[in-house]
Amino acid sequence: MATDIKDTARAVEAAAVMKLLPARPRLLALGEPTHGEDTLLDVRNELFRQLVEQEGYRTVAIESDCVRGLLVDAYVTSGTGTLDEVMEHGFSHGFGASAANRELVRWMRAYNEGRPAPERLRFAGIDGPLEITGAASPRQALTALHGCLSARVDADLLPCTAETLDRLLGADDRWTEPAAMMDPSRSVGRSADARELRLLADDLAALLDEQTPHLITATSRDDWERARLYGRTATGLLRYHFWMADTSPGRMTRLLGLRAQMMADNLLAIAARGPALIHAHNAHLQREKSTMRMGGMPLEWWSAGALVSARLGEGYAFLATALGTIRHQGVDTPPSDTLEGLLYALPEDRCVIDAPRLATALGDPLPAPRVSPWFGYAPLDPAHLADSNGIVFVKDCPQD
């Protein structure tokens, strides 16, 4: 068995990854089993460099706010702002504090210096403007969408004025009320104003699509793509707030599914632009249904990766990352009868493994699932092996 596993292991390099795939995918998704470990981000950064240099990839997209990500993209493509500014304001979930993320942005800006626009690297966030405690106000996305249209489209075609939007939106803090995550009655998502905003956002997004030829000619494809991002973010946020106010048993499942759909829509837009490396939690990128327990209740939903894979087929590839230890978080050497334990016995500190071949080599029954002693780390489910194109294994994540 150990020999069979060792035979599937290769260094984590672009060439080795591509040998696992039937063709170069539009989206190569690299998952991670935990957040906040720069060791895993270092692996991502090096793989992206190789994909750029050897395979013609031009975009990296991470699990961060898609609207904030526009600031990072503007910096890496044209030098707008400063590195400190984009690290502070261009990331959500605290990811701007990561040294590895900073190095990625710095390297991308240096790579782009002096290159023509078609050859420049691009950055994108794939998440909606969402945090664990709730969702952002739709103000930024909705007013930006309206602004894009009002500057280029006859005013008679617009469903409302900017003043109407401002009145209906009201104070932003009523949208971002933290208590609404656990108490639907504290959400503004089903108020009369919110319902009217959903209709207006839908009309604005439809008008954007109707005016596509004119808008691309009058501005640029990049401007049009940015407006579409504002449109899907505005409609997605208003839909999310609507379900924040729901009191049915399906509330949390719907919220998880809506977040996944917002991610998937962003991924499909990125795929239309060209090949990209995607980096997010394994649970967001896997082809199987994602599961979790909240308040003692089991929840399951189709992840962004599952939604995109269903659309793109071989245009989507998924590498799940598994790891051995995060000792500073209490995750010690994995038991030898688990998948991570078998991989930990390999001599390599980092390797990529053919997941379907590994599943065949392991046979039935599969190794026991590893039990995580820390809530922030999700072990790999052995039952999902055959649905991954590969497994990236990192033996140890030392404390930074």
C-alpha cells in the first residue's frame, strides 16, 4: 500500500499538476483545509508563478470580497494606490494581514511593470461582501451599477434615480446589524424598502445586459465586466438579506447556498476571461456537497465548485489540500490509519498525488476519517478522493 501511494506522489509543480488533467482547465481550483496558514499560501504562490510562466495563466482569484478585490486588481495592473493601502482595504476576512498574500500582490505588480495590457496578471476576489456575522449593505454595489449606467444610457431607460436609491437604502448600519445573523427579526431584508430595491436592482442588471454592445463600445470590456460584477453583487446581496429575515427551518441552508451561488457566478465570469488559479477552502471548491453542523443542526449545500464543475465539465479541475500537522493549533501527527496518516509517512514535505489512482490503490474499505481537535481545520474526507483531480499534501504547517 505504501508503495502504491508513493508511486502517485510528485513534487507540487505546474507540470506535475497538468499531467493529472485531461486538458488545461479554464479554472484550476486549489483548496485549503484551513485559513490563515502562510505555508499553504506559499504553495499557492509558487504554483501560480509556474502556471503563469509555463501554462499561460493570467489570473489568480481568492476567497475574498469581490468588490474589495477591484482595488487589488487596479494596483497590480496599473499601480493605482500603494501596496499598504491595498493590503488594508482590498481584502476581506482579515486576509490582508497575511505576509504570503502581500508577497503575491507585490510579485504580481512587479511582473506587470512595463508589460502590455493583454499580458498583465489579474487579481480577483470570488466571495461576496459577506462576513460570518452578516452581509454588507448593498449600497456600494447598487450605486456603482447605477452610476455606470447613468453615465452612458439615456435617463428615460433607468428605472430610478440615484436619489431614490439613496432614500430606499437608508443608513448602512441597518443592513449590517450583527444580531440579524441569529435573529431574523433584526434583519431589514424583507422590509418594503428592501423589496423595492430588489426589483430596481433586477431592472438595472437587466438594462446593463440589454445595453452590452453600446457599453463595451462606449467604454471598454473591462468597464463592462466591472459593471456586471456590481450588478450580480447588488442582486446577490439583496437576495441574501431577504433570506436573513427568513424564519423557516431552511434559512441557514439557503444562506449557505446563496453564498455559494455568488461565488460560482464570480468564478464563471473569471473563467470567461481566461485560465485562472482559484484558491479557497476545500469546502467551497469540492465537487461533492458541502456539509457542516450549526446549532446542532446538520446542513448541506452544493458548493461553488460543484456548481461551476457542473457547468464547465473538464474546464474545471480541483486539487484538494490535505495536511499533517498544525502543532500551534493542537493538530498533531495524524493517526496512521487515516488518509492524512498514510500520506504523512511519505518522505516528501510537499507533494501532489493523483487522487483517482490513490482511491483505487486504497480500495475498500477506505481509511478512517481523521477527527480534528481544532474547529478551524477540516480533514479531508476519504470518500471524496475520486471526485478530486489531485491531492496536494503539506506535511507540516509551522507557526509563522
